[in-house]
Amino acid sequence: MSEAGGCRGCGSPVPQRAPWSLVATTAALCLVTATSVWTAGAAPMSREEKQKLGNQVLEMFDHAYGNYMEHAYPADELMPLTCRGRVRGQEPSRGDVDDALGKFSLTLIDSLDTLVVLNKTKEFEDAVRKVLRDVNLDNDVVVSVFETNIRVLGGLLGGHSLAIMLKEKGEHMQWYNDELLQMAKQLGYKLLPAFNTTSGLPYPRINLKFGIRKPEARTGTETDTCTACAGTLILEFAALSRFTGATIFEEYARKALDFLWEKRQRSSNLVGVTINIHTGDWVRKDSGVGAGIDSYYEYLLKAYVLLGDDSFLERFNTHYDAIMRYISQPPLLLDVHIHKPMLNARTWMDALLAFFPGLQVLKGDIRPAIETHEMLYQVIKKHNFLPEAFTTDFRVHWAQHPLRPEFAESTYFLYKATGDPYYLEVGKTLIENLNKYARVPCGFAAMKDVRTGSHEDRMDSFFLAEMFKYLYLLYADKEDIIFDIEDYIFTTEAHLLPLWLSTTNQSASKKNTTSEYIELDDSNFDWTCPNTQILFPNDPLYAQSIREPLKNVVDKSCPRGIIRVREESFRSGAKPPLRARDFMATNPEHLEILKKMGAASSIDAEDGLRFMQEMIELSSQQQKEQQLPPRAVQIVSHPFFGRVVLTAGPAQFGLDLSKHKETRGFVASSKPYNGCSELTNPEAVMGKIALIQRGQCMFAEKARNIQNAGAIGGIVIDDNEGSSSDTAPLFQMAGDGKDTDDIKIPMLFLFSKEGSIILDAIREYEEVEVLLSDKAKDRDPEMESEEQPFSENDSQNQSTDQLTSGSQEVDLGDQESPEESSLNSHPESLSAAAADDAASVSPSEQNSNPPENHEPASLDGECTDLDNQLQEQSETEEDSNPNVSWGKKDQPIDSILADWNEDIEAFEMMEKDEL
């Protein structure tokens, strides 16, 4: 890329500090050219089908938004399984994830500009009036500065941007007088005290009413923040300054960005995940493009777009060069150490990196964007959704999926850049999977576990702010949108800020001066916008040719052509490095190899670090071998029809649902309810699935009593009121220390909240039928057709073949024990105990979530585990950190291991960190 950010293939280079209108014009020319190429080379989707899918997105939004307004408003978010609002302090704490909730009707504010994009101007006007009338920003609640900025401040500014646009058109919002902007300004001033640090980096949390330092604030003692948390402020804060003329907001956000830039690791030009806000020391020194860093990179490039400041582009280019050198291992994006960028920091990827192909489109680097996007799509086709984290051999690492929109975002931008109708089909798959697996009567529920299909009682505000916006725009033609979307830039929360802000109040803010900027070798990514004459040289099937080798990347579990192998391993018959799984302490040769890992060579040092990481992973994996995966309780009777799936704990006795056909039947409460004696109502549970309350005796005894009464299965419901799989670790029910082979029926455990969903259904519908299984089963479209159609397209009544187009069933035979975690919630794990019932189900020790270490098999049986491959590195390469000493060759084993303690702790911290 040229320093000027030119788009040379589209016309004249863009001059430095050019008005964005010129940049937007050249980018638009590129997109038009791309579309013309692709329509000539591929069969486009018909306008009728695009309209049908667009209407389906509108109906889905109505279902989500309508249920929020009916069942949750003015609460921050909807709980779609229990059909009520989530109010901070009234529900069990979910940890950091609750810091997004500030009792300010989060979902409504986050959805404002989505209403306009979807041409719901009347609903938008009503929503603005509700915000002005009902929302209070002066609540005594501690919130995340990052989340409040991108969701609430961004939502208010996006709403204001489109409100003034509608007012100028003369049809709507004629009464509007910048009220949303005044609220945004009020909120901006409430966030400013967070920047009261010596570094200028903001505290991660602030009390909306009391600020930071007051005793009543209950915050202000934190020392660390994530890079994205401090580096994702410039768009909203600068827009607020440009809209209001108050320069202080942009100045504070710029200072935070300047500090992060100065603290980058100079030899690698990478930044870490978390940083000390007082000293500027990196706390977590691993670096990637996913959780903790992602939107920092995004905002550097978009700040250049919105503000016209070259230094932001220069910084982005510097970081991007480092990303493509070290982190990008097409199609993978793997975290590395900022001081040792040739050494991978982990062997798994998180779902938030799915935004990166879209950012690469904005950059103009299309080929790696296509590759990474296709890899992610193959993971989605296997699991229906993108797991929160997955390993390099594409196994589930963290199984949750909170309906994140980043993949839809990248799909939209790739379609805009290429015009390839393939991405319309990708979007269709997303729509079908949302309707088939996430749709519930009161909205859309997050996936608790993509392997079992179980739900979590959450529908985050970003689902309405982003998902429906990108999906609708994917299928909308220009005339379908009431304004020109090209006149706006998307924030990380998909809020719209007008590009004319680049020329408004710009003299009030000082330009950055980037020091020590080194010209980069950008030969592989020269363009600021997709240039089809270069990207698709006389080949309309260019993108298809990039995707084709990745079609089976997930199924094979070890794609050829993407593994980086250290060439020394295969040179002159040299032996491959010692793997942790092969190590034997009694083997003298292994001990000698271990000693060699302490030598001064950077290659030996790399072997040593990899070996340590593998040992940690192997140790943790062995601890989990006896753990059973979670099971699913799926309500299949009217009016649920399989749309509600509850996460259930397994039992160490009884029918193993992973090896036998699922059990289906109506439920009935046992008498006595605790199931600790012979049932007095055997006729009620005969041939049914018995509901039993936890307590007073052992689980095996309960199972025998209901089995003797003729029950075909049992569900134990926790007697601890308010317990939930959302906040408590899953666990498994242990036996009674005796032979339990006599128990032939399946037994599952539900926490109180999930159990209440079944009990409430019984009270309302009397007869409730459930399915006990290892994973949720496909819904029955014929049963669902008995319901009133939910849209003019009858999309819910499509045949199973239509709904499952492009998706695959998950084969659980090779899956590891679930690792219940999200990128912003506590890890969860299974445990077993063998005491009485009151003690025999207890949370296990909170283990970290190490990468899964497998030896996947390929078709020819010769595939090498991708997790265990090292990056190519020359023999003469020096260790990037000269301060690290690896000891002498004759150093004792104990001494070598002692020298590794610091690195072991670093690995463990990276695995345990909740991101």
C-alpha cells in the first residue's frame, strides 16, 4: 500500500488528507467493477429470491424486537427462554458479561439505527420517543466503559445521525431537536472520569452515578484493561466532538490510542492483549486479532476513514504488516508472543476474529479475506454456528455461541467487494440456521453448546444492532434502503456515523504525529479498495479458486497446504522434536532431548516452549478424560416443537444417550417429589419421564425408584432455587458406590431455572413431551406447520431439506468433553462425586480451558496434527528476546524446569484468562 492510501487501480491516487468523499467515490468504483465482473461469470441470485430472503430477515427482526418490547422493555435485554427482561441485580451474576447492562434499556438504544436501515421509520420514531421519555443515564451501577461506549454512546450517535437525515428529508422526525445528541453528550461526560490515569488509558469500568474514585463508586481499583477496551473509543468520541464542537472527547480518545501505539513491541510491531493502565506494562503478552485486541485494529483504519488523519493509516499499516508476517497462517489466524512472534501462543482461535476478513476487505487485501472466511464457513457448516473457540484441527474448544454477528459482517463486506453470489448463499445458510436452531417462542436464544444444540437464556443487544443489519443489507438493493448507506461508516457495533464528519470541526482536534514510521514492504496488499483488474485478472472464478482447496478443510481435520513445518525436522534425516504425549521419564534418550531444549539455540528454545505448552495441555486433558459431555432436554410438544433446548448434566449410570437412541416421552412429577422412596403414583409415571427433585437421598436410589414404577427416564431438578447453567458449572451425577448396572433408564440433571421452564410448561399446557438426547434433534416441520405461519414467506414451514441446505450434522464421536465457556464469561466444567445427593453433585474445580490435543486422521492416515506443527524458521535466527537464558547443555533437569517456571505460568495464565 502506498503511504497516500491510493487506490491506483481505480483511478488517480487518493492524495494525503483527502476528503473522504473522494476516498468513498474511488471505493464505490471498485465495488461496482467487482460486481460487474462477477455477474458476468456466475449465475446471480434472482431478485425475487433476494427479496424473499430480505423479507425473511425483516420478519426475524420483528420477532426478536417485538418480543423484547413486549416481554423485556425497559430492561436492558430479553431472556428469551423465560420470556422476561434481564435486570442487573435481579438475576444471578454472570460476571464481566453483566458489565454491559446499565439499566438504560440497552437493547432499545442499540437497535435504533437498525430500525431505519430496515425501513421501519415509524417504529424508529416511536423508539426515539421512548428513549427520551424512559431512559435514565444517572444510575448507580458499574458498567464497562468499552461496552457502554460502543453500544450506548454509539447507539445514541447512530440514532441521532439517522434522525437528522430523516428530518432533512421532510417526512419523519420533524419534531426532533438533537435530543439524542444531548443524551450522548451527557453520557460522554459521565465516561470521561475513566480517563483519569497517568497513561491516559481509561479504567475498564465506571459508575454512571458516582464515577471512579468515590467510595460509593465501587470501582477504580482495577489496574489492567484490554487493548481493544482502550483502543475502541476514537470513532464514537470523535463523532461526539465533531457533532457538538466539544473537543475534549476526541482528545481523550486520541491520547489513549497514542499511548497504545507507543507501547507496541518495537521489534514485532505487535500489541498484547491486556495492559497496565498506570505503568503501560503488558500484562498478557500474547497477540492476535481476536478477543481483547480485535477492534483496536479496526478503529485505526476506520479512524483514518472518518477523520482523514494519515497517522492512523500509517499505524494500521504497520500493525497489519506484522499481522500478516506472524499471526496470519492462511487460512488460520493464530495468536503469537509479542516478543517471540514466530512462536504460537495457543492452538485455538476465538470467534471474534471472524470480523477480520471484513476489515481486510476495507483494507483491500481480498485473497486472505476469502481464505479465512471460507475456513470459518466450513466450521459453521459442521456445527451450525461458530463456536466461541475452536482448535486448529477445527474441534470445539469453547462450545457456546451467543449469536455473534462478526461472520455475517464479513460475509456482507466480501459480497460488496466481489459481487460473488456465493456469499448470498452463505447468508442464506445463516438465516436458516438461526431460524432452525436459535429461534424460540420469545425471540432467539444463544446456544449454550453448539454440539448438543442446547440454549442459553440470553439474547444480547448486539444481535439486533448488528446481525439483522448486515443480513438485510446483504440482500437489499439500493432502492430498498431509504438513504445512501455509502455515506456512512460502520462502528464496531454496526452503528452508522456520517462521513461528512471528516470535514466538521476538524480544526478543533490536533492531528497525530506518528514517530519512527518505517516504510513497509506492502507488495502483497497494495490497494485501499478492491481492484478487480488486479484481484481477478481475467478470471471471474478467481474467488472460487481460492475457496475450493478449503472446502473439506474441516472434515479432513488436517488440510494440506496450510501447515507450517519446521524444515529442520526433515533435513538430513533429523529426528522430529520430542512431543509431550511421547515423553517417558524413564527413557534416557528422552531425558537427553529434554536437556538439549535448555541450550542457547533459538530452535531449541522454541522446542522447549512448545514442549512445555504441550505438557500443560496433556496434563489438563488427562484430568478431563473421565468427564462426560453435557446432554440435552428438548421440549418437542406444542407450542415448542423442539425450539427450546435445555442444557442437562449427565449421569455416570443408566442408559448412555451417546451410544443409544434418544428417549422421548411425556413428563410427570413423581410422588414423593424427591423420589427417595417407593412412588405412590406409579400409574402417573408409567411409560413417562419422571421429574424428581434433588435432595435427601442418592441419585441412584431415585433412579431405581422411578424405574421400578415404570418410568422410561428421569430428570432430576435442582432444589437450589435460582441455580442456572448460565452461571453455575455443569456437573455429572455420580452413583452410590455400588453396582449400578441394574439401572437401565437415562437420567439427566437440570438446574432450577431450566427445570422451572418444564414445570411452567406443565402448568400452562398440562401435557409436555420432551426428548432426552446427547444433542438436540432437528425440528419437525410438519408439527410446526400446525402453528400459524410467522411470516408472509412461511419461512418456518420450509422443508427440512431447504432448512438444512449447506449445513451438516455434528459427529460427536470424536469430540472432547465440553468446555463450557465464552469469551466474556467464566469457564465451566463437569465433575463427579459419590456421596449422598446433597453432596454428590458439586461444581468441579474451575479448570482452565487448554487447547485440545488430538492426532486427527486423514484419508490416507498420514496426516500430522496441525496443532503440533512449528513455524518455518532458519537455523541462524536469533531469539527475539535476548534476556531469556536457556542454561547450559549439561544443566540438570531440575534446573532446566526451574528456568521454565515463568513461561509455564504465562501459558497457564493465557489459558485461564477469561478474555
